[in-house]
Amino acid sequence: MSVVTCQAVDELFRLMQLMVATYPETTEEELKSICHFRRSTILLYLQILDARNHWQTLVTYASVYMHI
């Protein structure tokens, strides 16, 4: 993977962390949206990624999203 691609993937994961961040003032509707985003993203990853070749992406995903 090229350096530019690695940087793009890292940036994508940082953006995804922002999208699932919760705060004390997070509303119930926002929590539902975050939960939906997490579920739909993991389903998408599991459907399109080959775990044998993209295991690092799945591990990174888990570190971002599985802190529920």
C-alpha cells in the first residue's frame, strides 16, 4: 500500500472516530444514529473485506468502534 493510501485510510478512521464520539449532551436520537452507523459500517466491512488480506483494517475498525 502506498504512503498516500495509508495516510488516506488513517484520515478516514480519524473521521469515523469523530462520527461515533459521544458527549454528555448527546441526545437519544444522536445515540441511535451512532449505533446505526456502527452496525451498518461493520456489516459493510464484513461483506466486502477479505479478512485474510485486510485484517489490519478490521483490527483498526474494532479499536474505533467496539468500545461500546
